[in-house]
Amino acid sequence: MLNEECMDKLMGRFEEVMDRKISAMVAQLPTKEDFAVVNKEIIGLRSENAALRDELTRLRVEVGSLGLRADRLESSTKRNNLIFYGLEYDALSDPKAVLEAFLSQVLGVPIDSISIVEVYRLGKAPARAPLLAKFSRGADVDVVLSKTSQLRGTSFGVNRDYSDRVRNARRNLFLIRKEVIRIKPDLRIFVRGDALLADNHRFTWSEDVGLMFEGVDGCSRLGSLVGSDLGPFISTLRVGPASTSQHKNGSPAS
């Protein structure tokens, strides 16, 4: 058995070991100065993060502005263009002669009253592909569009040569219009240019947000006009509509 002296020595050694361990642990604990350094680093990281967010916002605005400028430039170069759908011809046909026959015989536009710069097929189909026509003046385009109301109910269609952004916006807006008419057939709603007009409300399409009304999400506003929640339907369009074919609109475009 251990006597009292041995017990005292054993306890002394145990206390020495514990003191060394405690001292080592205390030495590793952060000091007040360490906390101050860490806090300063956290403040610096927060400031840097805020600066990065501001820079990202600025870049997004700048990219959006550049995109709009590019879109306006593209639209400007296409302002005297029209695309014609449903015209009958074959691979050997002269596109310009086909278009002139359509304008004079179907739309009743005197060929000598307008000036067509060039006409060419769109796509690889040898026949019945859409024809893109470049006119000399905007007035020529207006004359043709003023006659297109008589194409309703036919297989023919005439549209402006819109930019990619406007074409995509119109495709989605036409799909929304179709869904609205299905739910509420008596609501007066139509697409003009890159806008959806419904009961004196003007909606537009944003690739980032979707349907817009006066600069904010327009789903709730359109839903209030229709009496139904259109959010789930419109959200599917942001992912990508099932059909990406360009809509053929026989009514005058604007």
C-alpha cells in the first residue's frame, strides 16, 4: 500500500503535469489582441464584399445598357425590312419576283409605288421558306403593313424583321396572350412591337425577371386583370417555351 509520503509525491507530480497542460492550453487561447485582429479582418472582408457587390451591380447595369444600345443599333439597321410567310414558290423561283406577285396580287400594292432593294430566302428549305425583303424607305414598309389586315384567316403572314431580343420577347408575350385568352376570352389583349397591351396596361418582357409592368414584376398585375394566378405559367417561359418558332402575325406590326 502507498504511504502518505508516496501519495503526496504522486499528487505533486499529477499537479505538475496538469499545470503544464493548463499552461499550454492557456498559451493557445486567443488574446484580446487576437480578437481585435480577427474583428478587423472581418470588417475588412465585409467592406470588400460590399465593394464587390457594388461593382457587380455596376457591371450588370453597364452590360444591360450595352445590350440595349446594341439592340437599338440592330433594330435601326432592320427598320426597312419585312419578313413574309406562307408564299408559294419552288427552288427555281426568283424570290423578288415571287414577292412582287404577292404584293400586287394579294395585298394590292402597286409595285411601281414602292422600291425593293433585295429579297432572299430565310433558312435552308428550298421552297416556301420565309422571304426577307429590304425596302428602300420606311414609307414603303408602312404601305405594305397598312394592307396586312386582309391577311387574317389566311396562311400568309407579314412581320417586321425584329432583333433577337424583340423576337424572343414577342414569342413569350404571344404565349402569355394565348393563355390569357384561354382563361378570359373577353379581355382585350394584343401584342404590339415588344409590348403586351392588356386593358390599357403595358407589359414588357425581361430575360432576367420575366413579365414586367412599370419596371417591376408584372405577374400579379396581369393576374389581377385576368382573375387567375399566371405566375407558374410565366415562370415556365423563363426556363424556355416548348416551341421556339417565330410567331406569324398577319395583323399590322408596329
